[in-house]
Amino acid sequence: MDDPTPAYNTTSDPPMDDQQVTMVEECTTTVIQEEQQQEQQQQQAYMVYNHNVKDESCRLVATTGAHYNTTVHIILATEASILQHPLKETRPYNDNDYFKNVKWSPDGTCLLSNSNDNTLRLFNTPYDLFDHTQQPQQQVDLRTGFGIHEGESINDFAWFPSMNSQDPATCCFLTSVRDHPMHLWDGCTGQLRASYSVIDHRERFVGPNVISFNPGGTHIYCGYENMIEIFDVQRPGQASSKIPTIPNRKSKQGQKGIISCLDFSVDGLYAAGSYSQSVGIYDETNHELCLKLTGIQGGVTQVRFTPDGNFLFTASRTSNVISCWDIRDTANVLYELPRPGKTSQRITFDIDPNGKTLVSGDQHGNILFYDISNPGNEDQAEDRLLHCLKGHQDITSCATWNPMYPWLLATCSGQRKFDLVDSDSDSDSDDDDDDPQDHVIDNSLCIWQVPGTPEWYSFEAS
């Protein structure tokens, strides 16, 4: 009988060839990577950047310089090759250009500005500024990536809240133009994606005074006279929900006037400011008026919740203060931050992602940093000013923090200049009555690197 024992040793596996060895190594690597990913998902980290503007100075790292210190006609002719949908300009040839507002994209990679020439301009942020440990050797010269020229004055604009440069589908922003439908633009190509029409009782297009996406990016909120109108982002056209802010025109109830500004809280509330000197706090679920803040001097130009939703900051026309309201219990003004702003031009402020530092421009070209980390009281308002930086030679119309890279701050400047006739007939006029800023032209956009200390925290993901 033949021996049934195999010719090789059964106590060990047969030797593997090179292909089998490679497959085993790849499987092992995959298992290790999956385990590491699971550990990273279970334990996540985030950074808190504590600004230190009190002891150190900010550094100008990028600017448009004097490029826009000219008239509307000249700058539109200069940038004609990068403008989408250029239109013939009919304004006087001596009408000057200037920046009205600027907003960071939600992912912090670019800036969108609004100017007097009815043009939105997109500026890309230099990549070396994303590392707070690096000090750029020289200032970067900011230039427009592309521009969108609208037919009338741009009332407001808003980024899609989930915008991510790595996902082109989310790269879009919305504009509101006087007497035109709202336009949703592609942030990569500058092409028109969709239009949303607000039509009044006379069948005329209405350009909302303010527009804003809700935090989830599913709806568009618009504000105009005695009305908040809501559009579904997925349904372009005229379909909308109208939310009257007063029962009727003669009623003293509700919130009367032109809705001029909006902001959303993490608690499911939103604030609406009115040119009739009031602020309404509404429930996002049923849009009922929960609280009305009155006694504000001047038409409200901006409302802004703190990140925790406990406090609301407001600014108004021709006012020299920014007010902090306690909306948790008392609904009273806790304190006021002094800010020279005795002008009808809107001066926009911002709160950093940590809710500790408020930054604002003023009518003298300064950039003001305030400590708002503790509620405190009115007696401590003067002590809240951390630093005053001379950022521009004209009105600093906007100051805004980068939402993802909080060591970066963007500011813009400029105002309308009236034609100054230089003739012998004016020689007898009193020069002491002239505002020095009437003779200064500074229409610039700047990016600043703000000093501070990063702190890292970790937490277990649920």
C-alpha cells in the first residue's frame, strides 16, 4: 500500500510568492489605516485662536493699493477683460469708485467685494497666508480673479453657507440689485445659475434691501418694506412665502419699516433690523415675533449675534456707538462700544469665531478692536477697546474676520467724493470748514495678519 503522506511538511504553510506577499502587506496597511481613521473620528481636535492685538501690532500682508483710486469709467475699462456680463455705464465720468463691503467665503479661501461701480469682485487669498506661523516677506498685490457687473446698485450679497472650494457645486453666491431679480452666481466661473423674483403689488421687480441664507443653506431670506420673504433655494422663480412684519399698514403692532439687515442665531432664532429704529427677534420655525428691541437712535444698519446666541450687537445710521443687547432675559442694552460713525454710509463690524473680539472700522479710517468676552456692564465699555489701528486714509467701511483662519482680517475703505471745483472763485472760501477726507482718496481692500496664540483642544466624538 502506498504511503498517503504528502511529500511536503503539513505542519507549515507553503511558501508565498511575491504577489501574495504584496497582497498581504496591502491588506495589513488598509486595516491599520482604518483603525487610525476610527481613532481620529473618536477623538477630534479644534483650534481656538486668542488674539493679542493689545500688545502686538497687526501686519498688512496684502492690499489692492491705489489700483481703484480712480473713476468708475476708468476702472471698468481697465478690467473689461475679466468682467462677466459687462454693461454700458451711463453715470457721469467723474463719479468715483470705492469699496462698500467685503465678505470672506465660508471656507476662508477668497473674498467677495461690492463697489460703487455696481461690480462684485472676487479676490483669491494667497495660500502662504493660511499658515499663521509664517511671516510673508513682502506685501501681496491683490488683483481681481473675476468680476460681475450688475445693471443697478447692488443692495446686498451673500455666500452660500456651505461653500467649499473643493466642491464646485457649493461655490456660489447671491446678489440683490435694485429693481432686478435676485441672481445666484457660480463662484468658479461667474456664470448665472438661477434667479429669484420678488414682485410687488404693481407687478414690478423689487430688489430686497437685505438677503441672507439660513444656516442650513436651504432657504433665502429677503427683507424689504414691512415684509420678510422666504425662497426655497431649490425652486428658482417667483414661488415664495411672505411674512408680513405688521398686520396692516395702520397697525402699531409688529415691526414696521424697511427690513435692512438680518442675522441668524444658533438657537433657531433670527434678528431683523429696520430703518424705523427697531430690531425684531423671530422664531425660524413659525416666523413669529418673539421680542422687539426699540429705542435705537437711527435706522438699524447691522445686527449680529454672538456665536453662543446669548447677545446681539447692533449698529445704526449716524451713530457713534455699537450696542450690545442681552436677549436672554432683560432685553436691555448691556453696554455700548464707542465707534466714530456719524455718517449715513454703512460701516460694518464683525465678531471673531470665538466670540471674544469685535472689530469695526470708523469714519476716520481706523480699525478698532474690542474685548467682548465678558458681558460686564456699561461702566466698563471704555475699557473694552483693545487696540486702535490706523488702517486707511478714508472711511473704513468694513472689517471682517476670516471664518476659518481667524488670524486674517479683511478691511476695505472709501466713500463717495463730490466734484471739487478748483478755481479762483473758490479762493475766498474758508478752508477750515473742509473735511480733510474730502481731499484724500483711499479706495482699497486690505488683508491683515493679526497676532495671537493658538490653543488646541480635543474631544471625543459621539
